[in-house]
Amino acid sequence: MKFSILALLVLPSIGCQAFQPNSISVNSIRHNTPRRFTISLRDATLEEPTTSTAETTEKSLTQRIMEKTNDSQSSGAGGSSTYDAFLRAETNWARLKDMEAFDYDEKLLGTRQDNFITDDAAQGSPRAWATLREIANGKKELDYDVVVCGGTLGIFFATSLLLRNPNLKIAVVEAGKLQGRAQEWNISRSEMEELVELGVLSEEDVKAVITTEFPGCRSGFKNQEVSPLEGGYFENDVGYECFTPQVLNLGVAPQILLERVTQRFRGIGGTVLEQTRLQGICVSETIGGALDIGEDSDVLTSRLVLDCMGNASPISRQQRIGMKPDGVCAVVGSCASGFDAKTNLVGDIIYTNSEIMDVGGASKNQYFWEAFPVGIGAEGGLKPGESDVKTTYMFTYMDAEKERPSLSALMDDYWKLLPIYQNSITDPEKDLDFRRVLFAFFPTYRDSPLKPKWSRVLAVGDASGIQSPLSFGGFGALTRHLERITDALSDALEDDLLHKDDLGKINAYTPNLSAAWMFQKAMSVKTGQRVNPKFVNRLLAVNFEVMENMGERTMKPFLQDVVRLDGLAGSLARSFAADPLFMPEIVAHVGLPRLVDWLGHVSMIALYTLLDNAASPLLGTIAEQTKDPRQRFALKRQMEAWKFGSGGDYKF
């Protein structure tokens, strides 16, 4: 499970835990008393806090620390402060929890008047439809072959696609300025090399963007903080920890990375439209898409629209109207200096040091940690042991029920528990110099990746839900799928296969992604559910010890969000043999219907593995000889679905 982070509001990476002996229980931390907020988290209608309220309310630790940082959650003049953005995120999270899911039947309820995207000529921008009619009548030509909406990750798709077919006219539309934040993104070198192989980056670019490099990351699951920890779960009665080299061990600078890729894109003929906010999209199945970018600008037109606007995409949100997410990963953290430099040497990719905790009301949560050192090991940077800067991150998996904790409650717990996790400090506010405070919640849906509802429009990246439900977002998923999606889009554009049924084959069913849902559910607790507080730690400690003993061919793919049959089947069998009496408790925790559903996806992984190895070589030959473009396109996409759906794309 890889936690390469591209947050909704910030772009965090993470810091590292010192391996020093320490044994502190954190089970006593509970939330039985109400907190003081500047917004009501239980009201159905929420309002932004007023200045008078803020002035008459004692500032929380979170507010005090956020107001000391120089980091802003939006760029440009008038950009909001970190605390302003935090309150907006808090409000959005409260609204999501208060929302009641419903089935939206467009035939029964009618078409909404405020739709962001429409293929109904009676809806949407009249200017956009007028422009499409001009094109249909031969009075005007389409502006572009592809318009990519959302530049942060969209610039990678646009560059790769233009390199694949230089004759295409491609534009990237970005609401603000196309630039990365100061916070590092963490990734593995093998994933960076995939960008080099596609030509998106050069080797010189890779050297320039890497600002941190360390040996690898620790995984650990403990009922209390004991570091270092030796032996297995049943030997020490605490937990298990292991170290995996060359996983998420690079910190790259998004500012430099996006600047280099944008220069590359422009240099080969691409167009970047910054400070260009989309107002809506009108789609003609036979002509293309028309993008309304405001009354002061001409309508943009394109054969194909790529939605790269992340999991907050208005297109994806409209397609999922009435749906509540099946799961949520809520994350809080910070990047700061003041930690022990001598032990700031490696990262933590997933780590626990407490049991499942009561966090208020009917909600019980297992807290996980992630951490990465900052500024060491890279060419021209500090040597290992010289940097006291790291990013630490606390996250938890849950649903979006009303009883779930607020982001403020999670931040409170983060400040309380951080000195236990990082024992070189005792008081975060006094001991650390904060550069950034990080926060986000990531809704995830079982029906992912999202198939297109409209022709000539395709969601890619986080907007499609292609990332693992265990991860915070998309840079690692982008590098994994970039070549596949580039090739598929190039074929679709070349043969004009832009109907939603054709584009839907690009976002095909992926059984290993669907199977990953069981892991998220196993690491979360339903509201009101009675559970052994040690359940998650026991489950993960035993499984990770088994995977570690099986070797890096099992561990590395799993930590990089790739579920494969060989690793999954082997680890399940050995985990059952190692802890057979635990199986009834697992079934009771996740539920028999969910377990049966998961076994169905596992069986499909087995089938996809067989087809990828046995049928794809023959089908590839048939596809090359097939003259019908639509049939050839379908065969190629089916082979890709087998490969990626079984984890056969993973490069050892």
C-alpha cells in the first residue's frame, strides 16, 4: 500500500521515525469531552466562521501553529491562509458526513439545471452550443484535439500523449498558476524511470527534481510504542516491524518537476492556459466538447476532454450525484524542523503504535503513521544525519457517517500523539519550527475506475478513482498507468473511437483494485461495532511478517499498491497457518457478504493472471492482423485490462 500523497488541499510528503527504545501506551487518550470549534459540525447547514467569533474564542493549538506558518493553501494574490483552508476542509467534511445518500434517476427526477457538464442542448452554456453548431455547419474548426482539464497531473498525460503523436493539438487548462508546492512528493526510483522511458523527463531532469534520497522505509504494527522491536507478534506480544529498501525513498520537488515537464510540453508544441477557470462543458457526441471558460474568453473546443481534476472533479462529482463514498482516508500532519537529525535517516511507510481507540461518540479508529526525512542524500544536499527536517503524517480509514471525528479532532490527536511517535520531542509547539501543516480527506468509491457517462470525455488519474483505496492519491498511480493510457488515447484519437462505450474500455474493471477494498475495510471499524482493540495490529503484524519472509517480490508490489496473485495467495495461506484461530474473528469483523464479494475479485485476479500469460500472446497477434479499428481497439484494451488487473505490469 503506497502512500504517495497528492492531497485535496495540500501536496504533502512525509518524515521518519527514530529507531530508539521507547515503551509508552497511548490507549488512555479518549475524546469524552466536547471540543471548542468555530463551526458547528452537527448542523445540517454550515457557515464560514465570522471574524468576531474567531476573536472571542480562545485559539486552538492547531490554529496557533497554522497561523505561524508561511505556507498558503492557494497561490496568487488573495490566497487563503492555511487556517482558512482548514476551516473550509472541515466544513466540507461535515457536509459530507451529514449528507444522506440517494438514488438519482435522471429519467424520474429530470435533468438538474446546475449541471457542470451536459450533452443536452437545452442545458448548459448557449455560447458553447452556438460554437458547436458553427463547427457542425463548417463555419469553424475545433481548436484542439485534446483539452486536459487540471494541470498538476494533467501536464504529465498531455506531455506523454503529445510525445506519442506530435501531430495532435493539445492544451492544458489550469484554474490557477501551473506550479507545484514546496512540499516534496515521495516516490521510488523505478517509478521515476518510467517517466524517463516515456520521454516526459530526461535523466538530467530526474537529478534536478530529487531533493531527498534515503535507503528505504519501515513498516510496523504495534500495540504500544517500542522501538526498535525484535521478533514476531506472538514472541514479543507487542507487534512486528520490518524494513523494505528502495520504496518511496525519493523526495522530489513538485515545483521543479512541474516546471521541467511544462517546459518540455511547451517545447514540443503544447499549449498551457493558466488562470483559466472552467465554468462548464457542453458535449456533442458527433462533434466534440465545448468548454466555457468565462464570458470574457472564447469558448474552447476539442475532440476529446480529459478530466484530470482529481477526486474533487466537478465532472466526477456530477456523475456520482447522490452517492456517499464507500470509504474515506482522513489525513493530518506537518512538515517541520527540530527533530533529532542523527536518527532522521529512513522513512516509515505504514506504522502503528497504539491499539484501536475510542475517538468520540460511536466512532472507533485505528491510527496509522507515515514519515519521511527531508533534504538528505540527494546530490548537493545534506548528508544523512545532518537534517532535522521531516514530515510526519497521521491517517485513518473510515466511512463518512455522522459519528466520525472532525478534522479538528484528528489534529488534536496528532499533536498529542506526535511526541510518542517521535520521542526526540516533548511539546510540538515549543520544540518544532513548522513549515507546513497538512490535512485532507480522500473519498473513495467501489465502482472505480469510473467509466465515462458522456462521449468524448474521460476521467483519468484520481478523477477516475484508479488509485488504491489505501493511498492518498495519484502520483504513483500516474506513473504506473501513464504509458497504458497514453497508448489507448492515441489509438482512440487516431481511429476516432471517442464514444463513451469505446472510452469506457480504457477504464475497465480491475479486480486487484477491487480486491484492495477488503484491506481498507479490515483496517477500519464500523460505527458502533464491538472489536478487539488489538485486531488491526494483530492482522497486519502477522501478514507483514509472512510477506517479509516471502521476500521482496511479495512485499514491494504490495507496498506500491500492486496486488498480485502470487503474493496474495501465498501470504493468505501462510497467514492462516501462522494464526488459524484468528480467522473467525476476521470473518466477523469484515462480514461474510463482504468476504464472499472479495473472494470473487480474488478469483478474477487468478483468471486475469491466467489470461494475461496464456491468452494475451495469441490475442496480440490477432489484434495486429485485425482490420476493423473498433475491434482491434477492444482487443488491445482487453489485454491491458488482464495485465494491469492481475498486477502483471509490475516490473521487478
